[in-house]
Amino acid sequence: MYDFKPGESQDVAELYRELLGAADALTADEPDSVANMANVAALLWEFLPDLNWAGFYRVAPAKRSPALELVLGPFVGRPACIRIPFGTGVCGTAAQSGATQLVEDVHAFPGHIACDAASQSELVVPVTRDGRVIAVIDLDSPHPARFTQADAQGVEALAALLSARI
Ligand code: SME
């Protein structure tokens, strides 16, 4: 049985160190990317308070053309939009720019895609490999301004760990 749980610390950096350790232990010896994304989505949900969605969108071909777009991957939360074009919404902006998107108020973000009406703030971090975005990690919260720079740095470290494992 796996029993990865956050410790008692209230320190955000410590919480992410524990989360990264658990993610490293779960994914180090597993080559299947879906299994690794599924377990990491579960860890994000388990370790981070005040979320209503945590998971992955992968870069993959569109249905009727070889153009790339974001396609829903493993997640915890309510069913979500399946395909997101590059440059659209918070996830598509992160994928197109390759830059973390920390959004305090999703209603103020141009083109935000409301998959769950409860979402108020959002953090999206690209996962890159060989200089290309291969996926994004998406966290949603029902609280405004839930995410800080400490969350951005923690999830960026997680994205770096996962680069060769998803
Ligand atoms: N809100 C995201 C879409 C994905 S859901 O939040 C799960 C966006 O604007 O890209």
C-alpha cells in the first residue's frame, strides 16, 4: 500500500519538498506516462489544500489535422474540457508561451475557459522536454488568489522532475 501524506508543516516550501519526494518515489522506476500523471494528479490533490481541480493536459495532435493542441490527461476533479487550442485560455497560454501562468482572478483572464464554475484562481505550469512544451500541469481553486510564487516554484520543480517521466 502507498501511504503518501503531507506532514504537519505549514511551510509551503516544505510541503512541496514532501510532494516532490513522493512524486519522485512513485515515478522513478515507472516508464508509463499515464500511470505517472495519474499518481502525480492524486498527489497534488492529496498534498495541496483548497483545490477543486488538479491534473494534466498533454500536447497532442488535433482530431482532424496534425496541428498540435492540448488534450485532457489524468486529473482529479470534475469532468473537464477535452481539447484546448494553443493560445486559448490559461492552459493554452501557458502551452504557447512556455511560461507559468499564475492567475489570481480567472474572471479577469481574457479567454479563460470555465470548466468548473467554482474555479476562482488558477496556476498552470508547462512541462518541457528538449526545449518543447509536452504538457501542462493545471491547478484550480475555488478561492480567489489561492496560488503564490511559492506554489509556482514548487510546481515548476515538479514539472522539471516529470520532464522525462511523462
Ligand atoms: N481553466 C482552464 C481550462 C482547464 S480547466 O480549468 C480544468 C483554462 O482556461 O485554460
